[in-house]
Amino acid sequence: MLHHAKQWARTIKSDAVAVWIAARDPRVPWYAKVVAAAVAAYALSPIDLIPDFVPVLGYLDDIVIVPAGILLTVRLIPDGLMDEFRAEAAQREERPTSRVAAASIVLLWVVALALTVWWLRPYW
């Protein structure tokens, strides 16, 4: 069981890179590129939307949201192309990171904090 879970995690990591490659390929349909870009940006971001130290919810994105997004993206991309992207992802030495997605997540948290302070302002 543990071996199967580790293999599944490696597949998800590899598919995240393949989806990142697919988002930049001109042969991929535009709607698949949009989904692929969003999924890859989130999956490869060094910062999670929900930090891992938050009980239960912190790991929910890693266990459910990212694999579901990758599955949707894989279904939108033609099979032959996805096989090609997976092969290219397997050859890559390092995993890319999405600094734009990380900055977007930090900005989202800052805006959420500012809105919370503004909302709670009358109570202080």
C-alpha cells in the first residue's frame, strides 16, 4: 500500500511538469492551455494557497485539488501529445517553479488579511 502511494505521488509530480510543458506547446488547444497553465502554476508554486500547518485543510490541496486539476488537464490534452510531454518531463533534471503563482498567492493572502482588518475595524 505504501509503495503504491509513493508511486502515485511520483506520477503526480511528473505529470505536473508535463502539464507545465503542455501549457507552452502550440499544438495544445487554447482551453487546455488555460487549464494547464493554472494547474501547473499552482502545482509548481513554492507556496500553497492553504499552508500545510493548517489541520486537515493544509494537505487537502496536495491530496485532492492538485491531482484533480492534473486529471482534468490530462483529459483535455490529446493522448499522443500527453505521452510526448510525459516523456519530456521524465528527461528533465530539475522541476520548474512558478514564482508568479507564488507571488499571486502571497498577494491573495495580503488582500484577505487587509479585508479582514477592514471588516473588523468597527469592533476595535
